[in-house]
Amino acid sequence: MPSLEMESSIWHLGYENVACCDEVGRGCLFGPVLAAAVILPKGLVIEGVNDSKKLSQKKRDQLYDIIRENARAIGIGIVEADEIDKINIKNAARLAMKKAVLNLKDKEGQAVEPEYILVDAEEIDVTIPQKAIIKGDSTVHGIAAASIIAKVTRDRMCLDWHGQYPQYGLDKHKGYATKVHREALIKYGVTDMHRRSFLKKLMHVIKG
């Protein structure tokens, strides 16, 4: 289970505003990659927080509300499909994380600049001190909280996109490469929100 061990070591060095960052949607065929950055109050442990992939939708939704209520600041970063195709998914994920950190705001909408960043397995292109944590969403409490904010935010966006593109089943698979999604692509073709760089093999089938 995630703990405050890593955050505590950073607080012990004298840093107060420690932002934790994670992304979601790296493997999707549809839509943007999205990152969230979260600054939680020093010492706060929210019971049940874990890697978003290990939680049910109901539990994620509950924790999303609790995290938003308690967070000192939250930021969201988005990189759209066409940009992913241009710069590749790794660079896009890192850019989304950078945007999330730079977009950190408190409940009043005031910008908050972190003093230190803990990142899930990546390095962000900012001058703020940072540390990449392998499997951070499973071991670091704040990164797990960021993973929940990112996952719920993107999933809810997928529900909105489902209204525009109901034939693709986005409400079920959230843009990932399921059999239903691949079959819909072959039947209905590619939208402007699909990542064409992810569809090279499938595009040959679509084009016949």
C-alpha cells in the first residue's frame, strides 16, 4: 500500500509544498494523455488511497471527491491526440505532467508553485527539484492520489466523448485497444481524436 515515507523524507529536508504527479491514458488509441498534480496537506493520509488501477470505479469516485476536498492544490495537464502523433507518447506524457504541475491551483483558483515534485517514473522538464519513483502510484501516497484524480478526470471526459462518438463504445473501454474498439474502428473508421500513430497496423485493415 502507498505510504507517506517518501513525502516525509522530502518534508524532513525543509520542503513544504510537495507536489505528486501521475498520468493516465498512455496506452489509449483515442483521446489525450492526461496528467494530474496534487499537493496534499503535510502529514495527511487519506484512507483507501491506492494506485487507481487497483480500485473500483465506485471507490475511485469516492476518493476523488475526498482528495479534491482536502488538497491544497490540484493541476491538470492534457496533451491531445494530434500532438501525441507529432512528439510520441513518452514525450506527450512528460509534457502533460509538466502542464499539470504548472497548472496547480488552490480552491480559490490561485496558482500554487510546488517546492519539490515526486513523479511516477518520469522526469519533468521544469527547474523545480524532483524525484522519479518507479511504481510510485503503488508506493507513494501522493502519487496514488494524483493517479486517482487523473483517472477519474479522464474517464469522465470519455463519457462526454461517448455522446459525440457513441459507435466506438468509449463509455466502456475509455479509449483503450479492446476488441470492441478495434472492430468499431474497422467498421466506422478513424475520428480526429484517434491517435493515428497508434493505429498503423490497423489502418491497413481500415483502408483495405
